[in-house]
Amino acid sequence: MKNRIFGTALALVMVVALIGGAVSCAPKPEVEPIVLGAPLSMGFVDGWDGARGIELAVEEINAKGGVNVAGVMRPFKVEVMDTRDLEPGVPVSESLLVVEKLILDKKVDFIVGGPVRSEAALAVMDILSKHKTVSILSTGVLTPAYHARVAEEYDKYKYSFRITSDIVWLIGETIAILEDIRAKQGYDKVYIMVQDVAHARKAGEIVEAGLEGKGWNILESDIYPTGSTDYSIGLLKAKDAGAQILFIWMDMPESAIVMKQWYDMQVPALPIGFIRAAQEPGFWEATEGKGEYAVSAFVNAGNAPSEATPWTMEFVRAYEKKFGLEPEGYGTSTSYMVVYTLKDAIERAGSLDADAVIAALEKTDLMGVYGRIRFDPKSHQIINSYDPAEGAVGLWAQWQAGERVGIFPPKVAIGTLKFPPWME
């Protein structure tokens, strides 16, 4: 009897052990990813720079285990779709269709990045409200109307956030850097050259009025059609008028031609402004080195080398290692930080629920690549500052000896402003 009982017990132990072994060897169920939808205009640098920034951040976060959602580690997954919203003639409805497809077909949890064009982003706000989908813009969309709409109709548009600067802050920076140059150099004569598109014309008008109000001498303001390839007449007029500052606001690649002609004519005026071509790492080669001394806004620190925070140059080096060049355009560092900011908010919320994540985003206080990341809780606009310890910081960089060197604001600069020898 004892032997029989012992044998039965032994058999039970073996069965339990086998079952336990089978259970331990069974594959663990896959954790469902957090899906990010990125509607971007992929035919333009303002689209692909955002996609690359997002991709880099997702890769880094997933390599460290992903996002802690109430104790469960979940990876990010990105769905990029081309809105074509920066292409001439493409209607805003294209962006609406893309965002709806991301939400309904791709089942994304959040929208990040774009759309890039202001009109498209404004139209998409209603789609986000309809589907109760949280979105954080990180490239393009400089219009102040975006966050003004959130503040005016919070309950409807509370799903919309923006982690990059708007045109009001950017123009304020423009006047600040020009005033800094006047204080140090005594320059007060400016010649304005802008592209014939709404945002550039408006920027030219506001900067002109702002500088006149501070006593600057505005010599003339020229407007050039998109795609213009000859700027010699305007440059000659600036030279003859004794311009000391050549203020340029152009987002077309032909702005590289302005710099080549400026160099060849040795116009004794410092070129500074929103010079789209000068934001690119390939600008030096494109101008055959004649882009030396060009100063451009980069909207946010991290889009070119600077010392905004300890994270800034880590990001620049990581981007260069992965993509073979330094950050491009003006939406790269912001698109990178949008993923880390969303991770931080999800972990604090402990949920993917829209209202919970919105509440967490409104309480965000995170030191990032371009300074302290905080949102205005009423408008959901990033809080800007000239001090990275207080807010998101912009960047103005100058081309010096083939490198983009951050020169303004002072708290993030890694170099000082230089002038061409024909101005000395």
C-alpha cells in the first residue's frame, strides 16, 4: 500500500513538474504597442526632419524597455503618412483624410508631428476633437491662431498641443537679436528682402514696424516671387543705400542664391533672418562656401549645435550617428522631444486615456533638448524663454568656417557673431 501511495504521489509530482515546465516554456503574450500617428509632408525637409526626430526618440525609448503604463512596459510604434500639405495645389482636405485614416484604420493612440502647414493643422483640430485624440504639433505651423483657438474653446480643442514656437515669439527674437547687434556695433540701417508668400510678407511688415518703433532706419523692402533666381538688383540697391543689416525672410531653397550673390558682390551688410537654405547642413556645399557669415533662425535649440542643456549635444551627436548628418530644418529637436514628452505624460497618467494624458501634459515640467518643457494649461502652447532653465529656447546660428555655430540667445551660444572682412 505504501509503495502504491508513494508511486501515485511521485506521478503527481512529475505531472505538475511537466505542466509547470510547459507553462514556463510557453511564449509570453506580446505587449500591445502604443501607436503614434505622424501626418507629415514627406516630400519636404520640414516633414522628413520631423519623422527622423520621432524615429530616433522611439528607437531610444524602446531600447530601454518602452513606456511604463501602470506597471506594464509597452513599446512605441510609429505610423508615418504623407499629408503632402506643403506641396503647391494640394488641398487641406488631403490632410484631413490622412489624419482620419491614421485614427480609424491604423488605430493610432496619439497624433504627433504635423500636419506641417498652418491651414491644414487648423482644419485637423476638428478631427482631433471629434475622435477625442490627443495631438502634439512639433514642426511647421507657426500661426498663433492654433493655440488661441484652444484657449477660446478649451473643451472642444483641449486635445491639441504645440511643443514648438510660434511666429509671435520668433519675431520677438528677431527684434531682440537685431537690437543686440545695434547695441554692440551701432548698426541701425536695414534693407528687407522677403519671399512673396503670406507668412514672409507679414513677418517683413511686423519686423519693419517693430524696428521703426525702436528708431531703426528702414531703407527699403523688396518682395520676391517664390522660385526667384536673381537678387542682384536688390542687393545692389542695399549696397548703394549703405545697408548694414540685410534682413531676409525666405523659406525657399533659392535663398542659397541670395547668399552666393551677396558674397560675390561683397555687400557690406550682415545677412540675417529666416533663411531656409541656411538651416540645412548642406548649405555650405550648396553655396560653395559663400554662405559664410549668414545668420538664420532655427526656431528651437538643438536644430543646430548649441549648449541649451546637457541633452542638446547628446541629441545632435545621436542624430548625426544615425542619419549621417547634423539635425536638419527647424522641426527636428522638437519632434524628438515630442515622443519623450508624451512618454513622461503617459507614465504620470498611468493610462492612455485622453483626459488623463491631457491633465498630465498640462502639468509637464521636463528638462529637454532645448530647455524646460512646460505648456500653458489654458492654450497648450509651449512656454518659451531666453533662459533654458525657465522654458523652451530658440536658436540663431551663424555659418562660420563650414559649421553652424549657435550665437543667440547668450545662454545657449557656443560662439560669437562674426562679420565679413568687407564690413570691417
